[in-house]
Amino acid sequence: MDLVSTQVLDLAIADDVTTAVTGSLIGAQVGLFQNDITPLRTSVVGDFTQATYTGYALANVTWSAPSVSDGGDVELIGTVPEFRPDDAVTPNTVFGFLLVDGAGAYIMGARFDDPPLPMGSALDVIIVTVRVRIPSGGIASIVT
């Protein structure tokens, strides 16, 4: 039989991962990677070659309160400061971004739609918005 949770529970779960002391998204940071790979569920931080352009650093994620998307799914929206080189001394091309938890462990990532993107001068910028969605019906779906 299928167990269907309420949207109230989904919102509470989403709130827990960003505000509870042990929430898995507390202290999350986004980084850019420059190797030509596609993130997988089994990826680890060591699979990614992070950007090295002048001024690069992991960026802290600020999470909004849980909300409901137009499609009815509970979602968390994370904003990240823009990525922009300080100069043209160490140009990079980047293929995607990774999200790490407060301890630096990989938790998710994405490849950009049309990689690689240039990060070669202070005129190049990448703005990342992270959306984490809990599908309608919740994360617990089967009872046996």
C-alpha cells in the first residue's frame, strides 16, 4: 500500500533540513567544477576538480522558508552569492556545480545545460539558485 503524507509534513521536513541543529542542509556551500563529468548519486567531492580562478571560493547557501512550487511540490530555494573572477590571470571553464554539506561532504550537484561556461575575466559571472523539491505525496511512499 502507498503511504501518502500531507503537505504540512512535507513542509515540516523541508524546514527541518534547513533550520534544525542537525539539518543536512545547514552550512551548505556551492562550488564550481571544471572537469568534464556528470554528477551521480554515487559521486564524492574527490570526483570534482573545483575552479581555481582568482577569487574563487565555495559560496554559502542561504535557504528561504519552505514553499510550494507552481506544480504543487514542497521546495526549498537556496540563494548563493555570484561567482565572478577577480581578474583574467587564471582563466577556467566550468561544467557545473556541486553542493556540499557543512562538513564538506558532497550531497548533490548538477551539470550546466550547455557546458563549459567561461570564467576568464571579471566580466564573466555565474549565478546559481538551488531548488530542492520534495515530490507531491512526500518522501515516504511505500509501506510493506
